[in-house]
Amino acid sequence: MIGEGVGVRHTYKAYASGDYVSNAKAVSATDPAVTGGQILRRTTSSLAYNKASYRSNEARTSRMPVDMRHGVESCSGAIAGELSCLTYFDLFEAVLRGTRVSPVSLSNTDFTSVAADLTTGTFTFTSGDPLALGMRVGHIYRFASLSDADNNARNFVALGFSGTSNRIMAAYPAPDTMGADTAFTMTSTGKHVIAPLSSHVSRKFAIERYFTELDLHELFTECRFAGFNLNVPGTGLATIDFQVLGRSYEPDSAGSSPFFTAPTAVTSTGLLASVNGLVRLEGANLGLVTSLSMAFSNGAYLPDPVVGQNFLPDIPYGKYSLTGNMSLYFDSLTQLNLFRNETECELIVYLTATSAINSPAITFTVPRIKFQSGAPSVNADGSVLVPMTYEGLENTVVGTLPPGMEATLLMVTDSEIV
């Protein structure tokens, strides 16, 4: 029997600490230990065990090399999948090096009342300050007990805050027009995580590939999630891949496989499609984007080897990086001027699993981007497209571009995290 790709199960589990001991490997049976773990959905996996090698340069009359040796070991590769809620939030948290934040629950006792306007696409609160109460651009809110039933139990993505004490919230989709309602509750659904400005958290994981039909496994040990690549086509499923760097490798065969016993079952949430949701740029909802990508890295890298051991002392982190590409239909000078004028703007990518009003959803919110290129691509026929590249920048103060943006480089919100 030979191994079949569809029969390979991937499971990950965090170690008790994200730190490395420079001169000793973790003992897998003890940490992370065999119990638990989370089975991960995926399409492909390129994880691989690597060893440096070097050969002798000794000059011999035979003119033949006399020796070759193996050097320091490591692991690297990527795990790719089709994006879905709940499935990858642990990985986003590890890449961003932040800590998930629980939802905020608010009501008329915080704001006195709330009104809504379909034409302006806004909710208007009386009293209170939404930002001071923890509301942010990119969070997904749901109301209950409003007099207009169509505004209840519906996803509303916060797009910006304005007015006295930030009491006007622009929202997507636009709510039904509704007079001031004094009896309501509202909750930010799910949880979110940001790339923090300080107190960055280090995490490491063991990742198992279990070949079910062969009853053998590979255990990639002391791994960092170093970054991710998000791709959203004009039509189709959003895809994601996470880059992995690991310290060592422990394979085993039948009788000792799988390594993780009784892991948590794979998630069953719906896949996120590009035809649902929203792309928002510089305060406008775009209907021109034919494709969009985002690449985020926390700078993790494999350091230089050390004398006396065949494994690395650590897998350090480096600087954050966020870059991406988008392609837009050319309909005005707006796209070109974003690049030409070095305009700073926000980027919000809201993806949902279905067209239902409270569909599971993920939001990627980048408070500040600048475009690095943008020029029409003109062919003999067909529509004119503008391929554009961008880079994300640190947002140091809550309340800019527009008011209500988190102080971060990137925020990821998942409506299904409880």
C-alpha cells in the first residue's frame, strides 16, 4: 500500500511555553504531550524535514570526493486551505503574536437610544462614547430587541465613527431607517486579535501529519507560524496558507501512531466565498476589485547554527510585514491618484460564508496602507485593469483613518470564536 494525500490528517497543539531551551529539545511525550490537539482542515501541505549538508574539499589524486556529512536539522513549509471561520483563528493569533479579545456587550444603558438611517448607512447613538466602550472599525455587531425587526440578529460591520463623542457609526450593510429606540442590546460577535504594539506573545506548536492508511506519522516539533498569504479571487473561494518553521522532527510507525490521541474534531463551518461580503478602501465600498491578496509576516527565521549540536538554539522573530496586491477595473483617476498622491487609506476585507444576514464571517482590517504601484494595463480588447501593490503601516493611535481604527498593523475578526 502507498500513502494517499487525501488520507493524511493534520493535527496541531501548542506547547506550554513559546520559548526555546537553547541547548535542549522539548520532550514531546511530556510537552506538548499526546492528549488533545486540534485537527486542521487543509488542501495541501509542504511541510518538510531538512538537514544542511556539507562535503569534503580534500584534494585527492583519485579526484573523487571522500566524504559528505549531514549538518543542522530544521523544518519548513506551508499548510494551505480554503478559508473558513473558526478553523484558523489559533494560527492567526500565533502569526500576529497578539491575544484574542472577547466581544463587548452593550445596551440602552450605555447609549440611552439608537436610531438608524438607510440613506446614510449609519446608526446614531445618544450619550456614551462607542470608542471608549471598546467598539472598533472592523468589528461585527448584532442588535437585539430593536423596534425594526430587520435590524435585529443581522451582521453589521463597523466602517467608521464620527460626530459628537463618535456616536455616529457607519455600517455595512446599511440598516433600515428607524427612529430612536430606547430598548435594545448589541454585541460584537466572535473575537478579534491584533498585531500588538507591545507585549508580543511567543507561541510554538507541534504539528502532526498522520498517514491514516499507513498508520504512521511525522511529528514536526517546536514550530512557529511565521506568516500567512490570503488570496481572494473575483469569484470563487478565499484561500489561505500559513508558513511554518520548525526545530526538529520525530517520525514513527504503526503501533505508535497517531501521536495525538483523541484530538478535537475538524471544524465544519462553511467556506468563505468572494462573492459575499465587502472590500472597502479610502472610505468607499468597492465594486471594482477583480482579485485581492494579502501577505503578512512576523519575521520569524531560522538562525545560524551553533557549535556542538545539530539543532538550532531558537527560532527568533523579526519585524512585521504586510504587503499585498489588488486588481481593479479602471473607471476614473481615483485609483491612479491613490498611488500618485501617496494617499494613506484604510482597507477592510469582509468575507462571509453565505448571503444570510447573520452568516459566519471574517474581517481583515488594515488601518493604514499606501500604494507602491498603480498603472492601467491596456490590451487589444477587454476591460482595462489597474494592478496595484500596497504596503500596510503601523497605526499608533486609536481613532484615525477613520476614527475607530485599532492601533495596529492588522486586526482579524472571526464571528464564530466563542
